Amino acid sequence: MCGIVGYIGPRDATPILLNGLKRLEYRGYDSAGVAVLKDGRIEIRRDAGKISRLEVLVAQNPLQGTIGIGHTRWATHGEPNQHNAHPHTGPAQEVVLVHNGIVENFLTLREELTAEGAAFRSDTDTEVIAHLIERLLSVEGGLVEAVRRALQHVEGSNAVVVMSTREPDKIVAARLGNAGGVVIGFGEDEMFVASDLPAILEHTRRVIFLEHRQMAVITREGVEVFTLDGEPVEVQPTTVPWDPVAAEKGEYRHFMQKEIHEQVRGLTDTIAGRVDFREGRIHLPDLHLTPEFARRLRKIFITACGTAYHAGLVGKTLIERIARVPVEVMVASEFRYADPIIEPDSVVLAISQSGETADTLAAMEEGRRKGATLWSIVNVIGSQAMRIADGYISMQVGPEIGVASTKAYTAP
């Protein structure tokens, strides 16, 4: 799990990238880096350790530009050191990218590229993608087509954000599978891209989310979205109902302390407008639960990871006690391998704060394959788990940034 942020517009990109990365540090703190394009060159600052070290490096060696990308890393391939830190470039320094995910066939690709004369400066799988894109950029003649062609060679779940000196007026972002989200934010004559909402929330609340096998071409004026097969995709921005102040620590020492104290408000916001205590009725219109289906419902499978799994265990007790519907709770990473017996009129209920948890999304796909109705409980409006579900409940607790879950545990 890594954090990604990008910016294109009239302002200096560097402070925007650094502030965005600080809001994503919970996604990785092995190393961090930023890259900007200026005067036809790629300028990179990166270092091992937390983002505070990167800030010191940038203060000592400033860089400026109106288009840039940044990354905070949780290491998978290669030690957490300076030369493995993102962003990574191609051999001719014409392409630079940041990456979240694992290239499952990177050893094969690396061996093929090495046999053709490529020299690698890092131990990461990310650099393989940079080499592929730059090589295809020379052949295909365009960044968008080069990214599309390169990703056809890549196996696994991955998200990439790419810039090139050849086309300094755009950022290209793409998503393959469930390596984490790609959210694109709309500003005034400026655009943002990130792996998670907190990175860009202070700048915009109008966003779109990329789906599996989609890519976006981002300029100052807006965004065009295509499938990896080149088909255009119509998109409409969603307005996220989160207050930007909610992503600030305020008077608290850290986000976890803040979010512990926000639990009561999170609970009241979640039930507000949904529970009628006077009439004894509950309104969940987005769940799309009809009286007919409620009478047919035979079993609910709750699937989640980590803290959300434990929330599911509490949910099992409450649902069985109140609704008298059998409930089975399964860790999402085991769901598809367990080959659960899902009969007609069963529900797979996924719980995920971010709505982008890879194992939980895989469990939902397995539930769909077996013919279940899919429900989700999510906190991030517009997230993948919300979009692919037949019905959903939003937690409405605001951004949860602390690694240890608090309000997103009590709200479901």
C-alpha cells in the first residue's frame, strides 16, 4: 500500500505534493519523493524515511514546476532506501512515474529488458514500467498510447501516474485491478490526482474514481477517461460531502486521538435521517432492500479485513438477534479460497472504510460470480466497493486517517 498524489495547474506543484503526501503517510512511510517537470527536464527529490526527511531535502534543494507527482512508499520489491524510492524514470529521463501495487511478472519483464540492453538503477518492479513506457514512447510517438501498450504487458493489480518531458501538458493515470484507488479532483484551471481523498480534500471535493482497466488523461482544463482498449468513457464528477477541516488534526496531538473523540458525532451523523425512533422505522434507501427480498433472504455473508472484520462479528450478533437471519462472517482474504456455499437469495455484505480494500473487493467479485446480491458498508462515497454493490450504506463519519480504526469501527 503506497500513497500517490499529482497536480497540474498554474500554482507551484511542490508544496501541494508535499502537503498531499503528509495526508497519505498512513499508506507508507519507508520512503517518499516528488518529481516536477520544468523547462523540459524532470527534477526529482526523494529519500528513505518519513516525509519530514523529504521536506528537509526539498528545503535544501528546492524545485519548482506547475506539474508534478509524489509518492510515499510501503516497500514490496527492494529495500526501503533512497535509490528504491519513487518516483522512477526511464533510461532516457523522458518518463517519470509513481506506482501502487505489485507487478507480478516483473522478473520476467526485467530479464527481457535486460537482455535487450536495459540497465536498471533500482531493485523495484516500478522501474520496469518506466522502461516499458519510455521504450514504447519512442515507437508509438504518444504518451497515452505508450502507457496503454505498456500496461498490456503488466500482470497484477496496479495503479500508475505518469508524466513525460515530451508532453509536459498532461498527466496520465491508470488503474488495473484493486491495488488501491485512483481519485481525480477538479479545480479551477487545475486538476489533482491521488490514491486517496485526504490528499486533495483541501483543494476540491468534486472528484471521479477510475474503475478497473481505465485510464485518465489529465490536463489543466479537465480529464478524459478511456478504457485500456481505447474506448472513451463518460464520467460525471461526484461531490464528496466531507468538510476539508475534518482532515486536519486541529488541537489534537495526532489523528487517532482526534478520531477517538469524533466517534460520538460519527454515530449520530450515521443514523441521522435514517432512524425514526418515534415510528420505530429505519430508512436505508441506498440499500435497495425491498419487502419481497427481505422475506426471501436466507443468509448473509459478511466479509471484511482487519478492524472491519471485527465490526462484522458484532453485526452478526445483532442481525441474528434482531432479524433472525443466519449470518456467517469471513475474513475477506480467505473468502474466495474457502469456496463458500452461496445459495440463491443470499447476500454478501462487504465492510470497508476506504471502499478500496483489495481483498474485500476480490471477495465481492467472488460473491457476484456465485450469484449473490452484493451490499457494502463504506465511508468513502464513490469508492469501488460502493460502485460495484447492488446496495450500500455510507457511514458518514468523515475521513479516517489514523491507521488504527476508531469511528469506522463503531459506525457500521
